[in-house]
Amino acid sequence: MDTYVYELAGKLYINLTNKCNNDCAFCIRNSGDGIDDYYLWLDREPEAQEIITELKKRQDIKKIVFCGFGEPLFRLDTLLEIAEYAKTLGIHTRLNTNGQADLIAGEGVAARLVGRLDQVSISLNATSKEKYIAICKPKSGGSAYDAMLKFAKECVEAGIDTIMSVVDVIGEQEIEQARLIACSIGATLRVRKYAG
């Protein structure tokens, strides 16, 4: 049975798709089939109403995170419909993304998120286009890094709480460089623990 929602640390995570346009070296997809006891490979992608039905059953949920086994922006319209409903319940909403919004869903994604998402967490992962290509192996090559930085700036400019993240295995010097990049955009940096 497909796992469309799963709970971790008091947050409800929403698994909309397995599609992804990166093949990151440290992705948990490369080392397993899910997280904790949740199997996250999908046979079928959920409709917005299926997720909304789940939210209605879980009155205690205060935070939802669009983050599954794929890139949520491939299901932007579904994501927006769910987020809009969640906001009517006063639920805090976050998107975890590779940030390649323009390449996945076209221009103007940040503007469409306003009022629907409280926070966007963008995987920076590297401090240069060359390192990003080596680590993340994006299908669109070097344009992916530029698109990710552009989307981060647009989210900040739209007034969305914007976090950029790196995995702790890249080393202290790279982490400090990443902090400078995030700061120059107006975002904050979060260092994620490697889960592989």
C-alpha cells in the first residue's frame, strides 16, 4: 500500500511523487526504500483530496512538510491545493525541494507559494556549479544550480521564510562557504545530518 503521509517528530510529511530530476550521491533513495519504517516508493501518485482527507483525520497535526521520495514541485498544483487547505486549519506548511522550480514547473513558482507555504527549504548541497553537478547529477546539467539559486532569491523576495541546506559530509570549509551563499541571498543555512 502506498504511503502518502508519514509522521516524524510531530510533523506530517507528504509524499506526492517519486519523480526527481537529480540523482544526489547522498540521497536516501540510494540506500533504502524509505525512512524509519515507512516504505516510500509509490505505485500511484495521490490526488489532493486523498491527502486532505488524511489531514481531516489528524486534528493534532500542527506542521506539514512536502517531502517524500521525490521532488514535490513535480506535483505543484496538487501541492498548492493541499497547502491552501492546510492554511485554513492554521497548519504550518513547509516545502523541502531541490529548488529547480523554473525547470520543473515554469516561471513564477515563488509567487504562487505566497500565502500557502510558510517555509521553503532548498537543498543547496554545493558551493559551485561544478560541485553541484558532481554531487547532485542533475538531468539539466549546470542550469540546475543557477535555477536553484534564482528560486531561493525569489522566495526570499516574496517574503517566504527560506532555508538553504547542505549535508554535513561536505566538510567545514564547504559548510562555511555555503553559509555565505545563503546569507548573500537572504536565506539561512541548515546543516543536515547524513542519513545514509
